[in-house]
Amino acid sequence: MKRTVRQIADPLLVGVLLAAASLAVPGAADEPLHRTLTHADLEAKYADAESHFAVIDEVRLHYKDEGQGPAILLIHGSLGDVGDWDGWTRVLAPHFRVVRLDLPGFGLSGEIANGNYSIDRSLTLIDGLMDSLGLERFAIAGVSYGGPVAFRYAATRTERVSALIIMNSAGIEFGKQTVDPKSGKKSFYGAVTSDAPLTRDYIERSYGHAFNDPAHVSPQLVQRKLDLMNVIGREREGAFMISEYVRGDPDRVLAHVRAPTLVLWGGAERSLSPETADHFVAALTYARVVKKVVIPRGDHAMHIEFPLETATAAREFLEAELDAAGPARGSTASALPNAFAKARYSITAGARGVPLNVVEAGDPKLPAILFIHGFRQSSLSWIDQFGSELATHCHLVAFDMRGHGNSGVPWNPDAYDRSAVWGEDVANVIRATRLSKPLIVGWSYGGNVAMDFARHYPKAPVAGWVLVSSAAGMFAAPAAPSPAPVRPTSSPDLSTNIAGVEASGSIVFPATLDPALRRLFDAAAMRVSPFVDRALARRAGGSNTDLIPKLRAPVTLVFGGRDPIVAPAVQARLRALFPNARVVDFPEAGHALFLEDAARFNELLGSMQCGPSTL
């Protein structure tokens, strides 16, 4: 007799639940489950005082919101619902604001009218729910099928996620979709949709296989799962989810996660191998911190069976990492006046008369530091330098490069693709602000511009060159991490530009950056027109190595150990090219290290140019 494998409103039935499902065949003693209940019936039975409902994009979501403190969102897994997190909520709510929801197709949440049950759709619904709760930034945890939901959210909304927890997560070892060549039906390791009745025995076997001790599977748990599956139309929701599920390339997605991440794994896990947990750890290349914790007796549903152990591990991780990240920045409205309250602004003519916006702070009689920002940014990049004690001990100068910020935007390509114009811009800023032997700091593409100045003004007095997260035009620009965002300002479609800016910013800036400040930097990036983007793309790399022996002033290379753009391999090449350079590493920082560890960066500059100080 051919066995029937049923898909229960879950496109993944990953791991142990899938293994159990493959053995679950209705027998004569089983009590068939007929789908006769309505959503109203379920709400009457299972909604309680903590239950809330919100209509987000025409989808009615059930959620609970308890506790106070930093927020965390809990995402259930296969066959799951908010009740699975009752134990976690008891542990976490005294310390955190705990939000948990029923994903569409599960629990008490309603149907999606257009049948789009994809993970991407879940991410937009999470956006809407958290917006409605006024939560701009929060941690997110996901188990089993909730794991891919959580880590995809963290990878694509880096500015919103303060920490990520993935527990016995799907998305790497399981989830490949196959299609039967004859019937055309999609399946996941043999799980297919079926109209066969579900049974109490089926639920008991599934959870018995997901628990370390099947005796811990309570009758109440089994009844709740039976009822939640006994909803008219739920099998149709499962079919939609199978149709919409795309596993994609999890390694590529995980490489975009920036938040500190806990990989929480069951030591007695029978469905996902220990190597899967190690794979997650290795794939989280650019997360600020990655920690793996194994619960020795935990199986696939250990968050239900052992809530105290698993939630305590999560609480300790969150308390350590959220404290380590430090308090969030103030809003942009308060940060900018403080940083630039005493700044002086002027307009200086650059090469061919292009107006350059220049900003200064500090006494002009003091030793000078000239800051050159990166591509798609502005002088605002240096907010943590202009707002620090550096402005007391040094004369700080920054300017918006041509085509950027508040500077002019010439409309001929040779105003951007020739080294001489960039070098002359720097020379004119130095002349206009009367800088004497400045320390020149170039970040990212700003390092290229610094070398343009060195090429065309080799005798200019310079105290030193500080190349920050920059290849400085020594060889072709390194490729962005896969998937590389579409160049955000090269498309004539403004919506594409905006999406590209957000994707690019998630690579450039730290996940811990205050969202308001991140929006400021994104806005600065949007001021770069498609024309400027295309013109700059014409500049060829690999032409500056001849400058190295000609540089008279000392060179300092400053690298972030987690920089996804000037990655370790690129850094190694630069170290070899500059054997006499001073190298300063920021092991835990990314591309914008002067924002991530501003205090240390400012102390470095102060010690180099401003003499002994209390910076």
C-alpha cells in the first residue's frame, strides 16, 4: 500500500517533523480530523487576555505583546503557533518586551486572500506589525521554519535588527524543492499536499519524535495542534506555501547579516546534523558576533520541551550583546547640532570652477586634519569626529566631493573620470582653508582621491596619509559581497535607486548604527545622480602603484576585520604593496570603522597629528 505524506500548512516540515510525517499513516484506530472549524471557533477557544489582532496589508494577524525593555520578536516553526513560546515568555518578559505572532497559515492568523504565502510576504507583514507597535529596532528569534524567516529578515533589514537567534533552523540542510515530472506536484523531501485526514496519532508521533522524551508531549499540546489544523481551508494554505517556497542560496543571504547572532542547537537533535549548526556559524561571515550554544538534551522542539534552558541561553546572549553594543545614538535631530554646532561653512571653487561645500571646526592655528569621504556619502560621514574632542585639539576640515552632498554637479563625463580634477579639488580646499601640512584621511573612494592629490601635487607638504578601508586605486575596486546590490544611482528608475541605496548602506554601515542616522546617510547617498555614478564607473583601477615609492609622508593603513568590501584578502594585498606602512587593525569593525569605534579612531588621529592630548 502506498503511504500518504501530508503537508500541514507548512511548506518546509523540516527535520524531525518531516521524518515523523513520513511515517504517519492513518490507521483504523486513529480518530480522523475533519476540517470543520472556522477561525471564529478557534478564537473563541484559544484567544486569551494577551491576544491581539492587527490587520496588516489586509491580513489579520494574531500576536501577543508582553513585558518591557528591549524588544524581541519570536517566530515559531513547523506546526507552530504563539503558544509554543509560553515558556520563553515567562523567562524573557521580566527583562524584555516579547512580541510573538502566528504566521499566516498558522494559529489564529487569517488567510492571505491572494495566496501569497512566501517568506518574503511574511517579512513585509512583520514590517507592518512592528511598525504598528512603534518598534523601529528589535531582536528576532526563529526556530525550524521560523529560522529562515528570521535570518532573511535580519539580512534584509539590518538597520532594524539588534540581534538574531536561530534555533534548530531550517534553510541550509533541508528545504530543497523537487517537482514530480508526471504530476507536476512540488514537494520537500517527499512531503506533498494531500486531502487525507489528519489524526491525533499523527500529531503525537510528530511531536514525540521532536521531543527528547515523548512522555513530555502533553494531551493539551496535541489537542491544540489538532484544533489549529482543523480549520477550513488550511490545507489550501499549505498548498500555496509549497508553491511559493524558494530556498535560494542561504550562504549568500547569511553573509548579509550584521547583527550579533546566536546559533542555538539541540545536542540530541535527530533531524538536523551538528554540521548544519557549524555551517550556519561559518556562513555568518559579517555578523558582528557569532556564538553557538548547544543544549545537550535538546531535540528539535526543545523550546517547548525545555523552555527554561533554551530561553535562559537566549536571555544571557541578548543581555551581553545588547549591552556590548552600547546605547543607541540619539536622533539625528539632536546628534547633528551637537556635532556641527561650531562648524564653519564655505564654498570653494574646485577644478574648472565646480563649487565645493567645505566645513571646518577647531582653531585654524592648530595642526590640521583633512577628511575625504567615500563614494555616495558627504562630509556628514565625519559626524563622530567633528562632534568629538578632536575639534578642540585639531583644525578639522572636510568637504563634499564634486557630485556629492552640497557641492556642484558638473554634467560632463570628464569632470569625474580624470585624476587631475580630483587632485585639484583637494589642492584648492587646502589652499582656501590655509592648511599647513595636513594629515590627509581618505575613506574608501576618498583614498583614491587622496592619491589623485599625491600624483598631481607630489611636493605639497603633507603630515601623513591615512587610508581607511580603502584600496586607494592600487588595483581594480573589489567586488561587493554577493549578492552585490544594483548600483543604486545608475538606474533611471527612482524606486530602484532607493532600494539600491538601502542595500548598499547595509553593507557599508554597521548594524548597530542608529536608524535615524542611517536614514541621514541614505539620504546623502541619494543625492548622487545616475550621471555621476556612470561617470565615476569609467575610472580604471590599478594605476596608482607607481606612487608608492614617491610618497614622502608616512602611510597608515586602517582596516576593519569585518569589512565586507575591503575584505581580508584585499587587505593582505595592500599590506604587501605598502611594506613600510603602519597598519592599524580594528578587528571587530566593518567598512565604516570610524563610526563603529569612533573613540579609538579619534585617539589614533589625535596621537598622529595633534600631539599628546587627552583624547
